[in-house]
Amino acid sequence: MTTASVAAARADEATALDARELYRFFRTGEEETLALRGVSLHVRRGETVAVVGPSGSGKSTLLACLAGLDEPAGGCVRVGGERISHRPEAQRARLRARRVGVLLQSGNLIAHLNVWENIRLAQAAARGRRSGAPDIAALLDGVGLRGRAHALPHELAGGELARAGLAVALANDPDVLLADEPTGELDGRTEQRVLDLLKSRADAGRGVLVVTHNTEVVGFADRVLVLRDGRIQP
Ligand code: ADP
Ligand code: MG
């Protein structure tokens, strides 16, 4: 290997998530919205990054593209060194299940499955993963929901629901955890607890990226990026 390729391989190892020049357009009737206009960012292993921006700045679109839930029109997303963008949907879904944990605003639990079943389903989606999946009991312990394994989502209080969503997002020990407004409707104590749990992921050597309009929650991040009109501000 050349010195340059050794350096590139090291950089790859240290990077949990890397996005280059992401573009995403939406067309509604005659109108075209440029939701992302060349967004590049990275998250190192062990790092928490917050992307803040006003409503409509492109945060949710960005998170969906980073997570492999949406396909950017241009650019490239790599997670743990593996390209997740511009692949057939089935491949993208499998990579996502193995490498990415996502907390969405809309929640990420299936309504008719209990907490334990939701976690199990997430693990099943990542067939053929690198190592054994974390133990479900340990995941539940980690988010303080040991006694709630058999509860259905509608039986959980707001803070419990957020933590159950986190357990699902962590079901396959993902390289990177992505969260869209993770503290949106939580009370102050639960909010702090969720932020602590996110932070502990970074302490365990994973990457964490949060998008939010709430500038108060960004204090926990190692690095803050500002998104405006689909661009990261210099
Ligand atoms: P944020 O999460 O920062 O509020 P979004 O990513 O939801 O911003 O939206 C960014 C821009 O893209 C907005 O102008 C929004 O109206 C537009 N947009 C998002 N999703 C769609 C969609 N599915 N169809 C059309 N326009 C969309
Ligand atoms: Mg949003």
C-alpha cells in the first residue's frame, strides 16, 4: 500500500459516517424545492454531531438520506466505510439494518408488536450481520425498560416510548445512530436521559448525529453544524 492509501484506510476506520455533496429535490406540480444543495459532512467514531437549523431547512430530508431511508439525487453516503446510497432498495435496507440506527420523529415502533417483538424484528432485518446481536434483555436494561418488554407501544408513556425507540434503533449495535428531533416532546428529565443515552453510544466508540431546531439541546454535542436552505453554513 502507498502512504496515501494507508492514510485513506485509517481515515475510513475513524469515520462512522461520511456524506459528500448531497442533493435532494422535490417536485410538487410546477414547483421545485431544493431541499439539499450539496451537503457534505462526516461523523467520527466516538463523536456526537448536532445539525441545527430552522424549520424547512432540510434537516429531516438530510437525516433520511444519511440513514438510507431516502435516496439523494446526487452525492454519496458511506456508513462504516460502506456505501449505502445508490443501491437497489433491498440492499440499502439490509445495510441500513446492519449499520444504522434511526430515531424518527414519527417514532420507529410497529404498533401491534410489543417492545420485545419490535426489537426482535429489527434484529431479524439485519440477517447475516457481522457479530451476534446484543441481548434483548441487555438492550432493555440499557434504556431502563426491563419491566416493559411485553407492553404495546400505546401502553407506554412518552418518555418510555422514546426509550423503546432507542432500544430498537440500537438492536444491531449500529456504527452510527441518527436521531430526528429526539427530544421533541419530552419533559426535561426524560430529555436529559435520552441525551445521556445518545452520548453513551459515542463513548462506546460509535458515531451519533442529531438533527434539531432546538438550539438548547446542542450543548451535548462535540460539534455543531448549522443547516440553512439546504446548505451547511461555513
Ligand atoms: P426540516 O426537517 O428542517 O423542517 P425538511 O427536510 O422537512 O426540513 O424539508 C426541507 C424542504 O423540503 C422544505 O421546503 C419542505 O417543504 C420540502 N420537502 C420535504 N419533504 C418533501 C416532500 N416529500 N415533498 C415535497 N417537498 C418536501
Ligand atoms: Mg424535520
